[in-house]
Amino acid sequence: MRSIAAAVQAGTLTAEAATAACLARVAAREDAVRAWAFLDPELALAEARERDRTGAHGPLAGVAIGVKDIIDTADQPTAYGSAAYEGYRPAWDAPCVALSRQAGAVMLGKTVSTEFAFVAPGKTRNPFDPGHTPGGSSSGSCAAVADGMVPLAFGTQTAGSIVRPASFCGVVGYKPSYGTLERAGIKVLSGSLDTLGVITRDVRDAAHAVAVLARRPALAVPDVALPPRIGLFRTSRWDMAEAATRQALDRAVAALAARGVAVREVAVPGWFDELFAMQDIVMGWELMQALAHERLVLAERLAPKTLALMAEKEAITLADYDAAVAALAPLQQRFHALIGDLDALLTPAAPGEAPAGLGSTGDAVFNRAWTMLRVPGIAVPAGLGPGGLPVGVQLVGRLGDDARLLAAAAFVEDSLAA
């Protein structure tokens, strides 16, 4: 991604040529992958030509972006992954889109999302095996980047919707600290958990994109990352980690050891498991408020799976919600003490390889607790599992200390590639 922007800035590549290359890949592979909810090649090329005409000199010059279909765009429909909003055209661009355009990027199209970034899957297949899920809810974004259709795509995470599908598709999925990227113009599912992030093919590209869009230059990772201090944290649900994930973590630990980094085992405290129930309660209560119009007015047009999960969440009480919210700050303090002097924790990104079938996007068991804590997390590809499908590892860091996490993740990525 950075190489595309540098070439466009230098005048050795045009934005139109870079966009045309992405569209050619889409034309060759979309029937198999089905990553796109909306794509208008001429619209994308016209935007690229405008970049060339006016001089695309921004830090994302000529970079084609896949925009998750819960993010508003004025020139492309935004259906929020739902038949209830088919053809809906917002009046504005979400800030992440507007800022990307200002930085010289081209919006290639809208990528498939589960309905309202919740549970009902879309049409997307895993690029490595169309009989397997790509994960969700950022299904199309992760599949499109993995298949080479775009170098950058937006995703969102409320439970595990960036990190898990990134692991299943063999790409980098970065969920920044809560609130790092502006979430206006994005369909709300759970206001206190929803986090905007990015999917790329390497860590430094993800860091560069968020550094630009968040206007936080310190997030950019240098070409040479210093050895980090990393702890191995298996979580309280380690029994749900399949062989593929256990082997991926072993590979990462061995790769770090080969470069002189001794990974420290971090014991799982008893309080950690409380986060799972808390996340379920907070997400459940808030989505019932955020999707009030959909469940009260548009219910007959919603997917059965969406309606079934909504019905389950009706049992959550205000007392449950208030108690979960009150418990968050003390647990965030405990997490800060747990990570101590470490730069990041190395932990599972997903239970294993992408599950077979398309009726589910997989289990977010290894993501939900971190999303509840609002800390940054990033999936780093760590090879293939026994079934020949990708599997990643996850690194998490302190809230607001994304620069340190990204540098550690880049070092892990470099170590695995060595």
C-alpha cells in the first residue's frame, strides 16, 4: 500500500493504473470470492482520473480502498448489510471516507458486511477455500484484501469482527484503541464498543493508514522495529484453541526466540473471564437501543438470524447493563497491572482455521474480552493450519498505547517472515 502511494507521488504510477489493476483482479476473482456489495468500475476509475488530474500527492495517493457496507458514502449505496436498506444512498461521506479521499485514496466500492455488522452472514467466501467462511462481520473487507483486490479496507469490531476474519483470511487486521478513528457515519451496533479499524497485507501499512486518518503520526512504524517485550497470554478459554492456533502461537514464540526475544508466560487471573459476560451484556443492551427502528419497523425485512439474536437480547435488564458498565474501569486498571512492563501480549486471534460452511462467521471467543476492555488488538498472519487455511496470532496492548503495540506487531511479523 505504501509503495503504491509512493509511486503515485513520484509520478511513476498513476492512480488510474493502480485502480485499474485492482478492478482487473476483482473481475477475475469476484465470482468465486463475492467480496463486494457494490462496485461501479467506471465510478472508481473516474475518481482515480480526478486524483491524477489534480495531482495525487497525499499519503494515500492512488490507494484503492474497500469500504465496509455499514460506512456511509455519498456516491455509493450503503445498505448496512441488510435487504431492508437496499439501494439506500446517504447524503454524506463518513469522516473516514472523506479523510481518505483528502489523503489521495480512491474508494473502489463497498465490501460485504453481515447484517448491521451483527451475526447474519453475507455472500462472501473465504478466498483460500470457497466452502469456508471468511469470518465476519468485516467479511468482504478481509476477503478482498486477502485476494489482492485492494491493498486497504475498512473494518469495524464490536466483538471480533476485524481480528477474527483477518486471521481466517491470512491478512493483518488492526483494531485500534476505542475512539482512535472517528466513528461518525458508521451504522451503530453498540456505541461503547464499536471500533473502526483497517485491514491490510502488512503491519506497517495498517499503522501508516491509521496514522494518516487519525492524524497521529507517532503510530507509523519504522522500517526496522526494535525487539519488544512480549508476554504469552492463553486466556481463560484456552481449551477452545484448536491445534492450528496452538501451533501458530508456538511458531510465533519460536520465531521471536530465534531473534533473541524470550516470550514470558503471563498467568491468567481469575477476573479475566468476567469480561465475556460483560461484553455480551453491554453489546446486547446497546444494540437493542441502536437498532430500535429496525426491530420495531423493519423486522419483516431482516434476516431470521438477526431477529433470533435480538429476541435473546431482550432478556438483558438495565440492572445487568449498569453493573457491567460499572465493572469496566476496575478491570481496565487490573489489565494495566497485568501487562506491566510488557509492550504487548501474544494471544489467540481465533479458535483455529476458518470453519467449513457459510452459515456462521465463526466464534469471537478470543476477541470479545479485549474489545470489552477497549484496548488495541492486531491479527498477524502466522502461516497455515493443518487444513491448509490461514491462521493468525493476535497481539494486544495498553489502551491508548497503539504505537508500542504496532511496533511489537511489526517485529513479530518480521520474525515470522525471517
